[in-house]
Amino acid sequence: MSEAQIVVKQLTKTYRVPVREAGLRASMRSLVRRAYEDVAAVQAIAFSIEAGEMVGFIGPNGAGKTTTLKMLAGLLHPTAGEARVAGFTPWERRPEFLRTISMVLGNKSQMLWDIPPLDTFRVLGEIYGLSPIDFRSTLDELVELLEMRSLLNKPVRNLSLGERMKCELVAGLLHRPAVVFLDEPTLGLDVSMQSRLRRFVLDYNRRHGATVMLTSHYMADVLALCPRVILIHHGRLLYDGELSKLAERLAPFKLVRIGLSNDRAGQELDLPIGVEVLQRADDRVELRVNRGEAPAIMARLLNTLPITDLAVEDPPIEAVIDQIYQGGGV
Amino acid sequence: MNWRGGWALVKRSWSSWLQYRSFFFVLAFGWMIPPLIYLFVWSTAAQSGTVGGMTPAEFVAYYLVLILVNQLTYAQTNWTVGDVIRAGDLNAWLLRPLPPLFHTLSAEIAGKVVMMAFVIPAALILALVLRPTLNATPLQVVLFVPALMLAWLLRFFWGYWLACLAFWATRADALLAVQDALVFLLSGVVAPIGLLPPFMQVAARVLPFYYMVGFPVEVLTGHLNIADLLSGFVIQAAWTIIAIFLYCRLWRAGLLRYAAVGG
């Protein structure tokens, strides 16, 4: 059996950071003797990703997402564990490996400020040794997909944030990488620009079968792009699987919205056990019920209350994620 | 080695830096000022004959050549490498299949070409006004070329290993200030090193700074005998090898540290 595109085993990264108490005396002391503290950024995580998969890599700030991506892109040495990306050990940073991958950082630009994007793209074409024909056709395709032909000859300093992000994506994909790491590609962009970039990433993945690992704090990105998510928190892997199942597993309840006929509005409700009222405004009530008991409770509600309207929903993914981030556990 | 990518990078750095040519012209002008001051000081001092065996016109020749050599060999690596390390922009270099040395070299070439566009005309005008005497023999002209190239190599890699300190210390400014002072004193800018007090002359001949600027200047304009030339080239080459060695060690160790702590 062939190896998966990305294989991660017991990958661990511990940072050693100097610690110092506040105040002058402490700072004098730290001149002589520095105290260090080990911070575990990533702790023995393991997963594997097949070629062509699109995986959302999520977790709160400081969870270890970027550290993991940097290890997979070869920028960081792990403290322990192993990783294989496209058959290479990333941190050896062999030229063939670097030609296979790409990393696009939403918060760090690689475009030169003073010259038009086209010049930067040409240099990248040369660095990757693309033939003029390949360069032209790839560039045309990307430019077409991103609708950015008019930007090619403007100095980067005159471009908006969204326009610059388009340039970053072109710069990251010109050499047709088989593995793409996207770290917050939609950071700070407006809603329509976000959705356009999302469509682009999806399109690119379908056309070229590229493996994509994406981190984002916008659940809409993940919902639109990634059938599978990997969730880490405090450097530990909490969940690896379908996004829809995440809600099922992590949020063992459903939301029930009911509308009551006017005469009962405002009165005390006789509710079955296990039902929690989240919100109530006159004739509208929002309830939280246990996922397993939902059908039985619903039947009871319909029998006992003058219900005019009823809707059962999964809690919004943001709420589920927020619960995990806050609580730290599954 | 990815020469194709490297050359493309040079062209790009050049077109990018050309946007700033007025900035570079001002910078180059600033770098010309100290040698110009000492040009006037020494040629005035020698007005009534010679100082240290040099006539006023020979001082003019010495300093005009020194201005060119100084600008050609000036180490820009604190900005082109040090700042990149400090700002965390090194990631972008490391993600591409091109040795980071190319980025530095391209900035070096681009910067020097842009500055020469200012410095050469300026030196020519000064030469027309100040009338230097330059009696270089063909041998001196021939030897000047390797001396200048070694001086550039030495200063480039010397600056490069200093810039690598940015991997450990966020600011190495104090050290750079010391180094600049040593270059100023011992490289032949303040005075041709033959005019320095004896103990400083010894220091100048042993330390690398004279071989970054003053030595090639004297190869072309001075009266170095065969023994001076020979020992000069040997020491210059030795320091160049040491500088390259230090660069290799510090760059590798720095990258390991970078990979350990992140950018």
C-alpha cells in the first residue's frame, strides 16, 4: 500500500522560553542566571492525510496549529516524533521537497512592496525552473480563477488587503505544489472576498488533486471547504473526523425552537425533565434537549403545549467550537 | 545550485531597489563624507611638501580610490540579512528551493550597482577639480583587481557572520558600532595606515579591517614593495577564509536555533 501524502506520528514540539518575574530586581537576577520554562506547543499528535484531501486544521489561538504547519513545511524541527510529507522528512528541506509543497501565510506577505506582482511571479517561475510555457499557462489559469488580471502590473503597495491575498495565493501555487498549507488565508478579508477565495481553493483542489491543509478561525471557511477536520487544543489532538460528526459527538444536544399560541404566551410552561430553556420571548421559546431523548420529548411537547411552530436544529458549529475552546475538553 | 533562480532574483532586487535610487544616492553621499573630510585634512597638511612621503595630489588619489573601494566593499548584510532574521521574514526564504545566500548576494549586487551610478560620476567630478596624481604601474593595476575582489569577499562574509548574530541577540547594534569604529580607524579611512602611531600600525596589519579597504587602495596608489604585497595578500586571503568559515558555522548553528525556536 502506498504511503499517505502526510503522515504524522507522535509529533511533539516543546519550546524553551526564558521566564522572568516583573520588576527591577528580577530583571537584574535574570542577567546573571536565566530561568527557563518548557512550553509544550504540540504534544504527540498523530494523523495521516491522503493525497487530494482537504482538511481543516482548527483550534483556538495558541493551540499549536501554526507550529504544526511549520514543522510540516520544514521550518521547525520537532522535539520528538516523525512526519513524512510527500515522502520527505520536511525539516531536511531538500530542494525536491520544497518544490512539492507550498505554505501561504495570511498574516505574512512574501510580495515585494515596490514592484508589480507580475515581476515577483516571474522570479518565482525562475526559482522553480518553470519553462516559459508552463509559467504562462499556470499563471493564466490562476489569474483567471482569481479574476485578477488588472492587478498584475500595479505596484503591490497600491493593492488592497484582499487583492494582496490573491497575489499571495498565486505566488504560492505557481509551481503547482502537490501539498498546500494555508494558514489563515482569509484573515481580515470581507465576506465576499472570503467566499471568492474559498471557491478558488476548492476549485484548485479539484482541478489538480492537491492536498490542502487549512487553518482558519472562520468556521464558514472550514464548513465550505473541509469535509474533514482535525481539532487541536493545548497541543493535543482532540478530534479527527467529519465536521458534521464533530457537532454530534461534541455537542450531545439539539436546539428546539417552538412558537406558542398567543393565549399561553407569558405563562409558566410545564416542561418535561431534561429540557432546558435557553431563551424565551413572549410566544417564542428556545429549548435545549438531549440528543437521544429529542424524539420523545418532542412528542410530549406537542401533546402538552399549544404549539404553532416547531423547529429542531443542531447547535451552530460556532457554538460547539466555542464550548470546546472554553471548556478545553470533548 | 540554482543559478537561474539566483540571477532572476538579482534582476528583481535591482528593479526594486532602483525605486529607491534617491535614497541610495543620499546614503552613498553620506558614506563619502568621512573620506572626503580626511582627503582635505591630509592634502592641506601636506601643502608645504609631503606628509609620510605623500604629496597633496597623492593624498587626493589615495582618497578618491578609497571612496570607490569603500563603497564597493561596504557590507550591507546587517540590513539585508540581519533585519530579515529579526523580522521573521526568513521563513519566506526557507520555503523556496533556493539557497538563502542568493537573496543576500542579489541585494549586494543590486545595491552596489545602484550606488555606483552615483559614486563613479561623483568621483570623476572630484578628480577633475582636485587633480590627483596616480602613477600606477601596469602590475599595480593588475594586482588591484584580486585585492579588490578579496576585499569585497572578506568584508561581505565578515558582515555576514556578524549579521548571523541576529539569530541569538535581537540587537547587535553595540557590536556593529565597535566594528564600524575599528573599520574607520584601522582600515585606512582616518589616514593611510603608514601614518598611524606604531602600535596602531601593528594592529591594523594584523586585524582584518585594513584588508577590507586600505590594502587594495595602497596596491593601486601606494609604494608597497614585494614583501608588503606578498604578506598583504596572504593575510587578506587568510582573513577571508576565516570570515567564510565563521559565516558557515554561525549560519548553520543559527538555522538550527531558528528551527528550534521558530521565527
